[in-house]
Amino acid sequence: MRTLNNLPIAETHAPSVEYTTENGNIYIITSDIYRTAFTLWHQTNGKYNKIAIGTSLVEDDKLDLALDLMKKAKEKGFLCLKFTSPGIRGVPDRIVVGHGKTIFVETKSKTGTPSELQKLRIKQLRDHGAEVHIASSREQIDQILETI
């Protein structure tokens, strides 16, 4: 278990944001990389208290697909990471690295389609030589992992 200012941060949590107010109050936001859940912590007398929890709107089938991608990639010995690019929205969800190759994967629910911004980011990545895939089924995940 990692810690941030003595606050235990689970390995499933992405890097956290820490904010100190003018009067010395410390707030930390942690986010779970699997369920996109956010937790707000407030430090009082050197001890952290959980004061709020929220989640973003992630469809369960998209979450299941992302977890399936991570599991299958790991079984093949690949590295599969949640991809974020601070300050740049619309980038693909995951990066998969294996056999000297790196690909980007955008996971979508069965009914989901990339937003216009996501289409732009995918085009930009492809124009620069990146391999980018969009997956909305387990079969597509299997096909993508076979290309590595």
C-alpha cells in the first residue's frame, strides 16, 4: 500500500491531487483507476477523514470490457495501463505494450461510439504513426491482442 502524507492510497488508485488551503487545511482527491470513483479526504489534527465519494458515468459493459482487456493483456505478458494526458481530453483509455510494440485502445460500451473529440485524437495519433484501436466487444479485444 502506498501512502501520501500518511494517507493509505490503494495500488488501484491513480496519482492523487493534494490541495492546501490558505488556513492550512489539506484536501486530497484520490481516484480508483478501475471504477473511476473519486474520494475526497480532509486532514484534521494530522488524521485524514473521508468526506465525499463520487463516481463518473461509466457504463458497466465498458468497465467490464476494460477489465477484460487488462486481464487478457496481463495473461499474454503485456503491460496494460490506464492512459491519461493531463490537459488533453479525448485520448484513448488504455495503452498496451508488449513484444516491442505499443498500441492505444479506446474501449466503448456496446452502444457507445467515439465522440468527435475522441475521433480527432485518434486521427492525430494515427497521423503520427500510432496504432489505435476501438473495442466494444471481447472478440475485438482478442483480435487486437493478436496483433501484438
